[in-house]
Amino acid sequence: MKSLRQQMTDAMVLRGFAARTQEAYLACVVALARHYRRPPDTLTTDELQAYLLHLITERKQAYASVNQAACAFRFIYERVLQRPNARLDIPMAKVPKRRPQILARTEVARLIGAARTLRGRTLLMTTYAAGLRVSELCALQVADIESAADRRCLKVRQGKGNQNRYTLLSPRLLDTLRHYWQIGRPRPWLFPNPAGTAPIACITAQRIYGAARDTAGLPHGGGIHTLRHCFATHLLEAGVDLPTLQRLLGHGHVSTTMRYLHLAHSHVTGATSPLELLDLPDPPTV
């Protein structure tokens, strides 16, 4: 008989969960079992709720982390243990919406210029130029670069929701990628680990970003995902329409893309107040 861990993994694979989601859900359940020193299938609903309260009050975890744990517990009890009537009354905490950090174009240029190696510079340029998530960046393969003049693009394999898509491949990025490939000849992954046996780890990409950010003297906050936010915001400021941006980012709903309207500077400074459209009489003299 399969272990509970394997059953949960199989269930997530069947439902198309991303690898990082699988790891996060398993980590939540393992932490729960270690806390009580008992298998998860022996715990009661009251014990689950007490553990979530413990995460908030004792461990001081962010509500987003607690919500993730609650989702993991719902999944294992309802989908794996087949207990739809367990009445898991686990409230989902409201996570305050934070505006993502956006860098100005000059700051992005400073960041890329502050990279210590050609590999790091190319990695940061690719993230910004194509608007990639860090998991998509690390999974890029050399074969994903389509450089034909009539079809110049980057293929993103199994992005969020296991969806493939195509995004921009700028001429400047293509030149940089060609130079990078000629120096290192990476294959099959565009950014392999030092041994060349697997793609670069997401944490390594984050460290490359953090080192360049510190060297450039930019404020802390966020991570390499900031470059994806900058990609979206800067394209909006350049006049790219929302449906096109939605496709480039791989968003399932345009409402997700619309949040960048609040961040695009030109949508405020370039707008005209309705006062300008009024035909007002001359002002009084006193």
C-alpha cells in the first residue's frame, strides 16, 4: 500500500499541480505531523485549527503562509483521505494586498549593469526582457529560443497552471544570448547548474538578483519577480494593450493583468482631467 506522502503526491500530479506547489503542500503536511508527532490521518479538525492558530500567534507566520497550509490540509483530507464530510471549518485569512515594487527603467539598467558575470547579466536580462517567473526562467532550454526572423520569440514551457506560451524575444536579448551561448555552450538548459546536470535552482537565481541589486544600491524588497512586474508596467507605459500583455504574462484572467494599470505612471500623468473638457465662463474679478 502506498504511503500517505506518495498518495498525496500522486493526487497532485493527476490534478496538474506545479512542482513548487507540490513541494509547498508536502512541506505543510510534514510540518503538521512533526508538530503533533502523529500521522496526519489521525488528527482531528480541532487539532488542525489549533495548529493554524499556533502558526499565527506563536510562529508569527504571514497570513499567506497560513492560507497555504490551510489549502494543503483541505487537499489531503478531502482529496487524498476521501473525507468530504470531515467538515473542515478552516477560515481563510484575508491577506493584505501589497503593491509590488517597481523599478524605473534607469534602475533596471543599473541592476543589469551591476551583474558580476556574463551568466548573471544574461539571466537578469532574460527575466526582464521576457517577463518570466523565476521557475519559468530556470526551466528555459536552448531549444526554446526561436530566432527566425519571421518567428522571433521565447517558448515558455509549462508555466503557471502547466500552460505553454510564447513571449517576447527582443533583438538586444537575442544578441546577448548568442554571445552567452558562444562562451559557455550550455545545453540543454539555458541556465544549468554548475555541474550541468540540471537547471539552475530558483534560489540561485534569487541570489544573483540580490547581489546585483545590492551592488547597484537599489532598495531591498521583493526579489527577482520584481523584474516581471517591471516588464508588465513598462510595457503598459509604452502603450501595449491589456489583452496582449495578458498573453505575454500567461495570466488566466485579465483581472490579474489589470492591477498593473495602477502601477503604470503614464496612465496617471498622461491622462486628461475632465475639467479640461468643460466650457467654463470667465472667473470673477474679485
